[in-house]
Amino acid sequence: MSTAARTRVRLATTSLAGCFGCHMSFLDIDEHLFELVELVEFDRSPLTNIKHCSPCDIGLIEGGVCNAENVHVLREFRAQCKTLVAIGACAINGGLPAQRNHIPLEACLREVYQSRAGLGASGVPNDPELPLLLDKVRPIHEVVRVDYSIPGCPPSGEAIWKFLSDLIAGRTPRLSHPMLHFD
């Protein structure tokens, strides 16, 4: 059956608290992007600038959960995705943002906003437009069910491509040890 005759898989991506490195690795699949475009229809993604996810077959999500807005986005995303894939250390275990978990939130905010020279008396931001911070940065599996994870910080483009091509083809995704690394 030709690619045109098949129904393309709907793929969405989003990012929570992190550095966006996993999305950069996603773009590092290089020439495989041309193959991917033949296999998938993109929904929510920085590539499409679609802000809310429609029903999708696969959702890729990077970043940890650090505030109320992240919780809302994650739950909405999970509800729309048949298969949810956590990508990278932040999504899987909180990653670098979770380093603040060892410090009480109030002490962390005080250190950042009130203890620095040159900041004046502005204090900790307290605007109703800012999302409410959680007491801890959490991995996404503590908030929603996750079907698969791609480890790495960030995972390589090669690992992402291998994982996606297996999943789209109906194979159980398997990454060999050399594909797993933390830069």
C-alpha cells in the first residue's frame, strides 16, 4: 500500500518546564524529517504553532511539571493523545528543573528575587497572570499515565527517529544501549 493510500498518523508535541533541547533533538532527525512528513500529520507543535491539541495518535512531551499551567497543559495533552511519550530527563524524572526540590520554594524564591545585588526592593513577582508554582518539580508520570519514555538529556535525533519509526510502523520501540546518552 502506498504512503498516500494510508491514513497518516496524527502527531503532536509540547513542552513543559525544561530547556527545549528535546525538541531541538527532534529537529536533528535531519533528512528523516522528509520521511516523517510522509507518515504523519502534525497537530500541536512548534512546527505548526497550533496551541491546543486535537485527538492524536502520538503525543511527544518534554519537560517537567513545575506550575499549575503545566498541570493543565499536561492533562489536556494526555486526554487528546492515544499514546503519550515522555522525552528526556525532565519529563521522565524532573531533570535539571527538579534541582530546586531540595530547597523549600519560599527560600528558593527569596534567594532568586530578594538576595541579589541590584534587584532593589521589587521582591518576588506576585501577578495573577503568573502560573502558581508547585512546591516541587514533578516528572509527568506523577500527574498522568505515560505509555513510553525516551531517556536522554536530550535524547539524540537518531534515537527519536528510531523510536518514532518503530512506533508508527506498529513495532514495539526498542533503543539499543549506544543510542542512549546524556550530553
